[in-house]
Amino acid sequence: MERIRQGVLVLPGDVIGVEEEYFPGQGVYVNGKGYLRSQLIGRVLIDIVKRTINVRNIHGKPYVPKAGDIVEGIVSSVSEDLAFIDIYAIEEKPTRTTSFTGILHVSQASSEYIETMYDAMRIGDIVRARVINSNHPFQLTTKEPRLGVIAAFCTKCGSLLRKQDDKLVCPICGNVEKRKVSASYVFR
């Protein structure tokens, strides 16, 4: 793990340290493997005397999604017909807050028929979507070719899935998974 520096901008879920080195402070949580991760978008503050690491929220006017905007987010919940997405960027700019939630209905997941939302995305996937309304919670669509899952993780071992033709394959365990993959999927 690369050493984190004071003042570095971090996003929710970014690893910023380890339990053996620092105590978690404000804006920081510990995952089950002992890594300290950011809870919000902000700047890292390290107190070397108290051995704590904090993340200070970025202040300023938040960017608010509006109809037509392209957003990116992390899938936080999936059911048969819905996916909830925590939006972290709007038009490639950080939201400066994590209070925006997007809802994607199975009918808006793809231009082709999808039986269940589990065929389109899973918890932890990173998704690019278009906002179709201007109020919270924001309704999303991923029907366009450049929209959909841009990064996905293996449900068996947690590794980043690699795109091969029209499917996603785990390079570690060989698991093959189905998603509504964006044309700009990051790991090929």
C-alpha cells in the first residue's frame, strides 16, 4: 500500500491507512481486514501525536444532479427490480457530499430485456448513469452503450473482473459473471 500524505483528496472507500499505524478519526472507518478507509470526499489530516487519521469534508456548494447529467456511483443495494446507487461524481466532478442517492429500475438498466437487476449489476459495482429527473432520490438510466457498469468485482473472491468479449471474467478464480457493461469498462 502506498503511504498516504497529509492533504490528499480522497473518495469514499479509499484506503488511507492501516489499524496498526493509526487510530480512525472523523470521516474514517475500519473495514474487516484492518484497513482504514475514507467515509466521505475530503482531505486527509494526520495527527502524528495522537496517531489518528481523519478526513475533513470538502466545504463549498455541492454539485446537485439534474436531468440529463451523467453521474458515477457505487451500487449500495440491489433487489430483483431496483438498484440503489450512492452518487459520488456528477459530470466527472466530485459531488462534495455523499448524500445523493440514485435509483435504477430494471426497466431502465438496458435497452435489451433484463429479467432481474442481478443480471445488470451487483453491490460494490461502480456505475455510470444518466439522471432522468431533477429531485431526490434521483432516477437513473443505463440504457445507452457508454452507460452501465464501469468496474465490477468478483462475487466469489472480490477481485476486479476483466472484460472478455461480452462477459466479465475473474482473472484470479475464473468465475464468469453477467452485468450491463459500459462501453468504457475500465479493466479489459
